[in-house]
Amino acid sequence: MRIAIIDLGTNTFNLLIAEIFPDGQHKRLFNVKNSVKLGEGGITKDVIEVVPFQRGIKTLIEYKKIIFEHQVEKIISLGTSAIRGASNGNEFIIEVKKHTDIFVEMISGDREAELIYYGTRSALNIGNKNALIMDIGGGSTEFIIANNDKIVWKKSFLLGIARLLEKFSPSDPITENEILALENYLKTELQDLEKALLKFPVQELIGSSGVFDSFAEMIVCQFYPHIQLHEQSEFVFDLADFEKIHQQIIRTTKAERYHLKGLIEMRIEMVVISSIFVNLVLKNFNLTKMRLSTFALKEGVLWELLQKMEFKK
């Protein structure tokens, strides 16, 4: 059976097509992400504006053609923060169905966190000790405290990068005072996470795909060009390497970031706030290790589907 999984994020729409075999094995046939910026101009007003609305529909029409070409039998399409938080989110879902015959299921932040955990666990061995999983989106950021066996705490925060960009509108390049203001805001908003980490202490941060992919790609391009990152589902960061690229990122202008090796165009605008956010989490909660999981929500959906099929057997 061929299945397509679409993750309709606030910044990017991700499509994964996989073939599932009768013995429960699977093969990834197609994987793409496109910058849609569904939250552009409206994320803080809880609305999907006209231009990103149409951009989203157009992207899904293109995805439907790819899905058709791959002779997919089942489509799972999930709407996240920008859609669930928008006053016209249901209208967007109706228009998607009308133009593509794809039904978009709007999921909660809790459900999103759960699927991110499943995806991360498919990519790497979390271990017996609890780790902190972080998935930075455009509309929300999910934090999950978990080990290989279970989730012990999870929460979706309205701290997506598109949301933070519109709220703070930083200078180019960002100033020290703006960094301080952003950090103070994040510390205030993350008090629930701080309490959870007192109850469930961790030493390691696991970054779920997205901008963490870019951090890894930048580090590999600059320091370890012999590593074939695209062949791996995890990457272990040296925190000293992350500190070097973090300092690079926050000191550059948007124009200069176009020339940073390993940084793809769709992340140029949002990488500054993302890097400040990750750096704050590492320092504020005294985390001493960091890994990348190249799998996230859509791989979590695939893992869950495989479990259900295994159960039916």
C-alpha cells in the first residue's frame, strides 16, 4: 500500500510518500517540503491572510498531482497551529477539499507533540533517561519530556517563529537589546516547562527536524565536510560548534545569511530567532548535550500507522 502524509505547518507544507509492504516494512519513496508561510501577516491576528491562503491551496494542488503520479491509495493530511488558531481555518480546510479532494484533519497541540515524539523515537534511540524534545514551528513550539518508553510531559506553546517575528520585528541585524527582550519574553512564557524540568530533570536536548536540520547542515559544511548528513536520521552536536554558528547567525544581516553555507533559503528569515530560542533553552536549563532527529511529525504518523497495521495482523 502506498500512503501520503502531509504536514500543513505554519511555515512549510511537508509531504512524505511511503510504500508499506505486507510484512510491515516500509520504503520512503518521496519527501519534500515547501515554504508556504501560511501564517504570514496574520498569525498574530489569528487569521490566514488572502495571499498565503491561496499559496497554501496552490501548494496542495501541486502535492495532489505528485500523489496521483505515485498511485497513492491513502492520504493523511494534518493541519497544525496556523490552521487551528485561525478564525478562517475551517474555511481553508473546506477550500482544500474543494480543490484537491484532500481532507485536512485539524489536530491539537497535544496530538502534535505526541506524533513528534513517535517520529523522533523512529529516528534515534532516546535512551532510558528522559530527554527534552523540541520542535520549533512557525505557529507553535512543542516541548516533550520523554524516554524510549514513554512521554512523561508535553506541551505546545504559542511560541512559533513566525509568531515571534511578527511580535518583535527585530532589526537587521538584531541588536543586543532586542535579543535580551526576546530572551526575557521566552523565559516568562516557558515557566511551565521550567516547572516540568524540575520534576523531570534532563541533560539532553533533541531537536526535531526543521531549523535543527539547518544547524546541523551549517556545522557539517563548515567543520566536517566529509560527513554525509543526508544519509543519517540523527546527528550529535558539539555544543561548541553550535555556539560558533549561533554567533555567526545573530551577527549577520538577512542579505549576508544568503551566503552562509548549509542554510537553505526558506530558513534565512527565521533562523535568527530560532537560534536565540535554542541557545536560551540550552543555557537556561543547563543542558549539556544536543542531538538532531531528522524525523518529525509526518514520520510519527507513519510509525503510528505501521503499529495499527501490525496490530490488525
